Amino acid sequence: MRKRLSMTIAALALAIAPSAAWADGYFVPFIGANFGGDVGRPLRETVDDRNRMTFGFGVGGMAGGIFGAEFDFGYTRNFYAKDGAFVTKSNLITAMPALVIGIPIGGQTGGGVRPYALAGAGLLRRDLDFNTLDSVSTNDLGFELGGGVMGYFTDHVGLRGDVRYFRNFKVDAFDLQNVDFNRGTFNFGRASLGVLFRF
């Protein structure tokens, strides 16, 4: 399963690798907060709890200003709330190639904004340590859906804010004639804000 997952992610990453060479490439380091779903808390509470913030980066590019692709990497140190009697660590890594659709308002140079939507699939990795049990690590194939706004102050610098929904797939069977993907049970939302560099 891990080998198949790694091959799937590698194939998706290679498929979007040329995007950085397209016109209107970008890089955005971000900070944010996970909320809802398995987090079990609304966005306001997770923003207030600095111990549960998430951070990462996105890199991508737009072809013709409208269609593009990006790779998003996120890391959360304490995905689940610490419980001194049971959970001692719960790290989460997301690594998701995605397709992007956005409309540049104001052009592709100088100031302007680009609202966008995206969808992708990739890795959801959880590492959990317990007081009374062995450590557990899971590598799941999952998907993301989301959208936001890129805003540029100059040709090369701006801000990006977005909201994304993540969920794992549960693959019950693999058959070239009948591939059955059922939605998994692990899910959450992420809101983030980052500094946007355009190249």
C-alpha cells in the first residue's frame, strides 16, 4: 500500500512539475489553523490556540492566467489536543498536488486579485504517540477541495488567503475494471494566510 501511495503521489507531482516554468509562477509560505471534522473545534478556537497552528508552503503556476497547478505542503505539530493521560503527540503532514482555476482581475502584472478554486489528491500522514500504546503512523491517500484569493500589491509580492477541506480515501478494492473509492472517515478544514511571491 505504501509503495502504491508513493507512486501515485510521485506521478501527480511529475504531472504538475512544469507549472513552475509557466507564466505567473508563485511561491507562498503560509500559517493557518485546522478546524472542524476530526479537529472537533471551530476555526475561532483553533486560531486562539497557538499550540495547534499549522504551517507550510505552496508552489505553482498559472498557464494563460486561468488554468494552473500547485503543490501544497502542510505540517501540524499538535493536530489532536494533547491528553496527558493518553495522547502525547499527534503530528500531521499533508502533501497535495492540485489543479487550480483562477481569474486574474487587473491582469497578470502589477496590482490585482485572482479568486481561485482548486482540487487535488495526495498524502495525509499522521504520527501519533500514546502513553499506554505503541506509536502509530498512517499514510493515507486523500483529497483536498478549496479556494481563496490571491492579491498582489506589486509585480512580485502579495498575500493569499484560502480555505481547504481535506479527507482521506478508503480504497476497498483495486480492479482495473471496477475501482471503488469510498470516502474515508478522517477529515478536517484548514484556513491559511500567506505571503505571496510571484515570479
